[in-house]
Amino acid sequence: MKNKMKTAALSLVIASSLITSSLTLAQENLSQNQSESDELTKSQLTEDDFNGGFLKIGYGYKTEISPYHSEVKGGSLFVNGRYQWEGLFVEAFYGANERNEGLSIGYNFLNTEQWSFDINTVLAHGEIKSEIFDTDKIFYQNFDSTQMVGLRATGNFDQSTVQFMLAPYSLNDELDKGVYASLWLGQSWQVKNWQFHSSLGFTYRSADILDHYYGISEEEASEHFQAYKAGSGVDITGQLSASYPISSSLLFESYIKYTDFASSINENPVMNFASKEFGILVSYVF
Amino acid sequence: MNLFHKKSIFSHALLSQSLFTHGFNYLLLISLMIVLIFSSSLYAANNQAPFTLTITPKQCVSVEQGQDCYVDIELNWHAEQANNYCVFSSVQKEPLQCWTNSREGTYSKEVVANSSIQFSLRQVKSTKVLASQQLDMAWVYKKSARRNASWRMF
């Protein structure tokens, strides 16, 4: 059943790539037939127009309560950037106003008026390393992070943004099965020179992924940590942020983020609380 | 008086004369510099622009290129001769404000714009620009072909 699901997801990714490639060819043919006096539209833009990127480095105060590491409270560095060249891109998101998904590399293969389509990596789950002493047993949690590869579609509609991601391929040798998917909705609005942004995200991980990180086998079980089999689940994240331009290179930012984990994560014997994060910083934008 | 003594007196005389000449040259040089400086100041004072217009601040910054930018500006103008003057902006035909029989004035207002604005000082019922200043637009993020503004959200 799982193999069939993975095959179906793979077929969907391949089919999407083929369809969108065909659309690209069709759009190119259409643009060749248009007259020179036509106004330049996004479909006529070349890859050169999408080359480039941005880099933002900030420093400020951050508090973070997360089940994955000890509480963070104090000065913190924030780095966010993206660079694209001839379709290939690298993204680094470690900080405010973003989903803090770390490093991602990929290929942007299609752009329409409202949509961008990429194949890229995504951090499906971070590493977990801990030791828990329970009576006469030590319960070890030692898992590397899992990067997966999939298809991403991002839509922009004035001040609203929507992004889908479907990643059926794992780059983690210890976890070669599983499906990761996400849906993010974002809305921006301007009040004087303040820019406010809200986003809501739903992150799905299949049972293979969650059981790998949160399952407890019979051999691992101890007196207070019973055997547990995790099913698939959806995390829900909400974020609010505010930005104000201090100068053409300096940006004041503040954000607050809350994540409610899937019930299959919260019900495991080891951890069961939500993640909260707050930050206030000044960033330099290159 | 022997030859050496004569030479000594002569050398002393030559040295004194040399010192006097050098000293006089330095004094002459310093005097010339003072005159030049004073003349420059006098020239500048006599040739000061008859009309001045200043704007504060000179720039408005928004988060993204193309967004409306909000800024409280203050325009100060000065004229050598009192007359009827008006301040204009490039975004409207009617004057922002006019002054009657005045030599100076101040105009303050919140401005909302997404492109640079030119402000000018003119006499009433005249199209001749007496002085001008520009409010420039700036931004943190430049617009790019990639519409999904990664910096904003993801």
C-alpha cells in the first residue's frame, strides 16, 4: 500500500513536470507569434530575468520553546537568502518572517503570470538526539535530519501567497520511505510604512516518517515509556510578523510563531507540547 | 680690521639681509592669503543665491519597490526680496501653499508617493522656477521577475 502511494506520488511529480514543460513550449510558441508591439508579459521573460536573489542578515533577541532542543533566550543571528542562476537556485532560511526550514536547493522550471514551479529539497524533519534515563534503562533518541525532494508550486495574487509542496523522495539512508507535503497561505498588508504579514501552514508527514522519529519499539520500551507506533499527522503553524524600513538597507523586524504538532507526535510517551517562538531584530539587506 | 673680520661682518650682513628678505616674503604671502580669503567670503556673500528651497527629509523609504511611501516633509524657502510666492509639487497643478509679500516660509505635510516628487518655488502667476528640490523614493527590496517574494514569506 505504501509502495503504491509512493509510486502514485512519483507519477504525479513526473506528470506535473511533463505537463508544465509542455506548457512552457506552448507559451514560447505563442510568444513567437505575438507582434513586437505587445506589452512584455511574464511569459515573455527569459531566464535572465529570474537570475539573482537577495541576502538578509539580522541580529536581535529571540525566545524559542521547542520540544527538539533546550529553550532559547537571548541574542540570535538570523540569515535568509535566495539566489537563482539559469533556473538553479539555493535558498537559506534561518530566521524571522520565514518558515526557518534551513537550506534548500532546487530547479525553477516554470514561471507563469501568477505561479512558479520548482523541484527542490525540503527539510521534512530535523534531527533528534537525546538520552532519557528511566529506572534501569536508557532510552536513546538519535536520528539525523531528513531531506526530501519534491515538487513545489507557489502562487502570488496581489498581497496573498499560496504554496504547495509534495515530496515523495527521501535523501536519508535511514528513512527511504515516506511522503512529506505542505500547504502554506500568506497574507500581507501595509499600514503607513509598516508591512504586516500573517501565514498559516499545514505540514503533513506520513506514518513512515513520524514512526521513524517518534515510534518506540518493544525492545526500546521502558517502565515509563511504553511501546508506541506513530501514525501520519499534520502540524499546524501560525505566524505573525511586522517589518519597518529604517533605511534602504536596514529593516526592523518582529515576529511571533506558534506550532501545534500532530496528535501522533503529541501522543508519543516522550514529548507532547507545542512550539512557540518570538523574535525582534534588525536586518541588513544586501 | 683683518680680512677674516671683514668677511665675518660681510657674512653677518648677508645673513641678516637674507633673513629680512625671507621674513618679508613670508609676511607678504600671509597677507595675500588673508586678502584672498576675505575676498572669497565677500564674493560669496555678494553672490548668494537670491532664492533657496530646502526639504527635510530628502528621501522616503518603503519595504518594497513600488509600494506607497509615507513621509512628513518640511519645505523651507527664502527669498532676498519680499514678494508673492508659491510652492508647487510635480504631482498637482495647483500650488501647495502661497505667501503674500513674504521673504520666507515653511510648508509641512504628510506625503504619500511611490515615485520621486519635484518641489519648486515660483512667484505667483509665474511659471519660472526660482528654486527646486526633489523628494527621492527608496526601498529595501527591489521588485524582481520572480513574483513569489521569497523574502516576504518563505
